[in-house]
Amino acid sequence: MVHDRTYAVADLVGYVNWAYFLHAWHMPQNDHAATGETRNLQADARRVLDRLADSMVIRTRVAVLPANADGDDIVLCLDDETELRLPMLRQQTPDAEGYCRCLADYVMPQKKNERDTVGVFATSVASSVPPCQTGDDYELLLRQTLCDRLAEAAAERLHEEVRTKLWGYAPAEQLSMAELHAEKFQGIRPAVGYPSLPDMSLNFLLDAVLDFSQIGVRLTEHGMMQPHASVSGLMLAHPQARYFAVGRISEEQLADYARRRHMAVGTMRKFLAANL
């Protein structure tokens, strides 16, 4: 079952991670290193946010589905008869702990009729943002980075609701905003295009589950989400789940992954060029 959540700016301001906002502007993120320029940027951002708050809508969709791992694939059970395979990539070089990680490692392999659970989600600052009347490049950039942060803040808040209510695997969780930003909760939410889930073509599979158009999102031929201020990905609850970078993959893994994705190796190479 797909759940829809719509948020106003006021619902998400507390969830915005301003450190990432400053990083996008190449500004110091440490309070002790903050400059007058940094403080002015944050003040300008909050003024723009205040002006846009009444007209902006942030929309999200999430489905919490029975699932199992099959090798390096995560298999979602969409209904009694329909399954959807999400092929994952595995690190080729052991990390500092000696593991070659794959996101499928954090999902239980099928045993008899036992099922694990996986969440799939998407968020977007839909086309509710009014046009910039000033034509000011600085304000346009502020708007874009603020929208990006609001899409991520929506993912943060949605993940919290999933953990405590919709999925409910951590019903007693009570974390401060600082603890949320420090990811002190159980589980992870790897986003498509990020280091542990680098293949943008997976968006086509997630779209088949969630129907991104319902939150105003369309996909380009390269799997990019439009509008840009959008996020999609998985939610995994395993207590030992952690983020990692797949990094470089071999030609052998590329061919195996293309087979599992039912795509030509040459096409898959374009989606994974940064990992080759």
C-alpha cells in the first residue's frame, strides 16, 4: 500500500540540515568558523523561506513492502502474485572492517514463508514554488538550494514517521533534531544516485512502485528526477545497516549487474560510468 504525506514548510523547517545547505554554498559549517558572510547567507535564506512558506508544498510517497534478499538482489513483494527485483551493487574492495558491502546484505534471505520488510520512498518540492519576480541570480540559487534541503528534510521526517508509525519497528523512538541529523536512529535510507545506490536507472523501478507523477515528478531518459528538488530511495531497518560507497566495480560485475537489470552492458555502462 502506498502512503501519501504532504508537508508545509512549517512542518519541515526544524528538519532542515543547515550544515548541508552551507556546504552547497562552500561556506564554513562549524559555528566557531562562521563568518559574517555565512550568517548573512543564512539570514537571507530564512527570509526567502518565509516569503515562500505559504505557497510551497512538499509531497511524499512511501510504500512499506514485504521483501527478501536473493543474492545481491532485493525482491519486493508487490502483491500475492507480483514481485519486483531491485538489483544492488557490491563493493569490490573490502572496507576498513574487511567487508565488501551490498545493500541486499541488510535484507533477510527468504526462508520458507518468512518475509522481511523494505520501504521505498520519494519526496519532491512540487511545482508549487512561485516564480522569482526579481530575476535575481542570487535569489534563484537560494531558492534552489532551499528546495533541495526541503526535499531532504521531507525524507527525514517521512523516515521518522515510517520508523515510529507506518512500519513501526521503532515505536518508542524519541530523538532530538541533532540526534536525527546525526543518524542515531536504527536503519538507513539510501537515496538513488548516492554512493551505495549509484545507478540512476533504478528510479524507473521505484517509479513503477510509487508512480512518481502522483507527487509531480517525471523522469528523464537518464533516470533523473524533475523537478530537481526531489529524492527517492530505500528504507532498510537492519540494526547493522550503514552507509557505504560502492566505489569502482569490475567489468565482470558490470556484466552481471546488466544481466540482472535486463539491460545491455553498453547501456548499463552509461549509468555507471562514475563507478568504472
